Amino acid sequence: MEWLRNIVINLPLDDISDAASRLTIWWSHFVANVPPDMLPMYAYVGFSVMVLLLWLLVVRVLPSPFGGMSWLAVFAILLAPGSAAGETGDIAPASIGVIYGILMKEPGAAMRSLLPILVVFAVGLVLGFIWQMIKNAVESSAEQARQQAIADEKANMQLASANYVDLVQGDTEASQAELVKTQKSVPIAKDSNKDN
């Protein structure tokens, strides 16, 4: 338990209390003109956005597909719309309806509230798949263009330096340039004087 005592002793409590007081003052100025009936929605959406931004730190540690899917699951749980309990018809987070249905032992209400979460998650997965397909296509075309630019630059450098010896055969460079001299064989006419 010594490590826990060291953590508590080394905590900058003054800095934490100053940050908390600044946050409280900022929040009171931010919601000064908000009607009291809208204040819970502003608070919920604001802190949900903060949770999603903090979850990005977790996403960076996870492997690529699982990180994105976990962020999408947190997004769907926090921000999928549902209806408030009772006859008011107010919009409330669907996750609250799921918890309420489980606590009240009403599986039908829990499943009804779970449906918007699953729809938001499924739509997010489809949009993420489309995004990855577009991203991969753009990256592969950019890589091909980069490879073509490198090959063009190499060819231009060979032409500019008059280095015609480095011939490229297919994808591999020739190890030794083969310069072949061709000699034309011209038939020599026999002297007709020698025969006589």
C-alpha cells in the first residue's frame, strides 16, 4: 500500500482544485442563458462529447478495426436517441431506457430501447466500411502515382546525364551493358583480271 500512499502524497491537489474551480466558473458562464429545462440536455451532450474525445486516447492503443468499432459502440450507447419513460414523449438516451427496462424487469422495454443503439451501431459500421474502401482506394492510387513519379524522375535523370548505358530491361536494371557492334559483310567482287 506504500505505492498508493506515494500517489496520494504526490498529487498536485492545489492544481487540481484550481482547474476544478476554473471549470465550474466556465460552466456557469456557459449555461447562464440556457433555459432550465434544456440544461440537462446540454450537460449530457457536452459530457458525451468529452467522453468520446477521451475515448480517442483508448482507440489509439487498440488495433485499427477494434479501435474504430469500440469508439462507434461508445458513440451508439451514449448518443442513440430513445424516448423518456412515461407519456411525455421527450427524447432521452436509449441507454437509459435499456437500464430502466433491465432494472424494472421488463425485457420488452429493454429490447425496444436497445433497438436504436443497434441501428446507430449498424449504420456506423456500414459508413465506416465505405470510408475505409474510399481511403484504401485513394491511398493505393496515390502510391501508384508516387511510384510512377519516381520511375519518371529516374528516367529523366538518365536522359539528362546522357547515361544511356544503364538500360532497363523489364523491372530489373541490366548489370552490364551489352554493346554489340554489327559489321556489314560486303561481298568483294573477284578481280576478273586474275582469272585471265
